Amino acid sequence: MSRGKRIFGKTLIIWGADDEITHVSSVEKFEKELRDCRTVILERCGHVPYFEQEMKTIDAYRDFLSSLPGQGKDR
């Protein structure tokens, strides 16, 4: 069993479209390995989304967390 298949919780992937260290095409491998993931690809962003696109990264976290059971508007 691959390592990704051992992750059972919902997972958020945030990737920079202009990442020169780990190319954005690599996200497909993560998506195939993780059981339940959501991917956000940030335009005009490289390898460090939380630094390069801080507000868009925060928005992605908030959207993801509010989508989890027991979170968001129903709380």
C-alpha cells in the first residue's frame, strides 16, 4: 500500500502554478494516491504559496475547513 493510500482524512493540496521546484504536473500523482483530496492551484505562484499568495492561501484553507462536517455555516 502506498503512503498516500494510508491517509484516510480529507486532504487539501495547494500548489503554485509556476512552481519551478516541483512542477504543477506532479499534483496528478498526489490526487491519484490520496483517497479524498481537494486541489487548489494558485496562478502567479511558485513553490511557497503561503508566502507568495498569502490571502489566496488563507481563502483556500478557510473554504476547505468550512466544508468539513461540523464546520462552517451549520455550526
